[in-house]
Amino acid sequence: MARQRISLVPDEVKQELVLESKIRNGEINPENFHQLTPEEQQKVQEILFKIASDKVNPSIGASTLEFVVFAFMRIVYKQLKGLALTAEDQEIKESLERIMQMHQITNDNISKQDWYFDYMKYAEEKAQAILKNREEHVQRKRKIIGEV
């Protein structure tokens, strides 16, 4: 009777682990990256994003965005109403300006061609995926419940 090898880990997971190990060990570089299959290249891109994302705590990112948005709303609201900014408001405005200079999108001294990557293309692609998911959710809900 022939022995059958049973694998509890799918080949796709094994491939991803091997690629991630190669990335972390510096075994993948621009020369051999282009020798990978298109699927492997895509997987490398995804792993690189995952590695970068792992260092960013989503709660901290959400809090930071909340603080920036509400500080911006405070300043803009007062300016729209024609109200004078207080000393505290001026401090908040200066802080917002420093934050804007940190990011490539809002820093006027950095040309779009010098951005790390095309932020807006990324945002458009993610927006399309979100809208597609929303459409699928509505269709699924209609199919199951009969209404939205």
C-alpha cells in the first residue's frame, strides 16, 4: 500500500511563508524580483504591504485622523463664521500646518512625481473595492431580506 502524504498547511500558505522569509532575509531584490512569476510578484507586493501595516496600530491611526479632522473642523468652522481665532486656535492651526508639512500629499514642496508611491491611485482602487463590497452587501441583503 502506497503512503499518502497529508499536508495540513495549504501550498498557498507555504508559498507565502517562503516569500516572506526571503523578503525578511534580503533574498529578494530588484534583479530577481522580476524573475518571479506575476502571481509571486503580486504576493511579494502584498507581503510588503502587510509588513508595513503590521507596524501601524489601527487604533492609533484612527485616533490621529480623528484629532486632525476635528481640529481642522474647529478652525474652519470659526473662519467660516467670521470669528477671530483665539491663541489656542492659533496653536492648533500651527500644529495642523506642521502635520500638513509632514505628509507628501499636503506638502507643497514635494512634487507628486516625488511621492513614495501614488497615494491617490491607491485610494481610488480601495474606494472602488469598498463600493463594490457595499453593492454586493446591498444585493445580498435584498436577496435575503427583500429590502435594504
